[in-house]
Amino acid sequence: MNKSEFVKHISTTHNCKQTEAEKVIDMFVSSVTGALAEGNEVSLVGFGNFSVSKVEARAGRNLQTGAAIQIKAYNQPKFKTGQKLKDAVNNK
């Protein structure tokens, strides 16, 4: 399901306008993105946790040339599912 399909789904399921549904999705995404960029974790009980983990710099290899390269350190966003979401997906 892409964003426009998700907007339609929310507007139909929750009886609201598509513009309102899209606005809510955009606010959620920008809020989570902003919180993670500031180094915060976002926990939604039952749904899951959004967090950031640091990946250290490491040596790698260019697969096309075989040359050794250095991969820079970076921050990796992560999402860990909550139990209610796991149960819903597994029809419990």
C-alpha cells in the first residue's frame, strides 16, 4: 500500500476527508523524523518503538573493482514492533 492508498484507507475507515488524513500522516512522519534527528526515541505502546543506533565506520570492498574502501560511520533508524502489532499480524 503506497501513501495515496493509505490516505484513502484512513479517510474511508475513519470517516474523514482525504486532505485531513494526508495531513495527519505528514504530521506523524515529520514528528517521528524530527524526534529521531534530535536523538530521541519514540515509543508507541503496543505498536512499536522508533530509535536510532550508531553504526561504526568499517572497511569494505567495492564489488565491481575489488578495491578496499572505507565506509563512514552513520546513524541507522530502527523500528521494533510492539506485541499488539505482532498479534494483529498473526491473527491472535
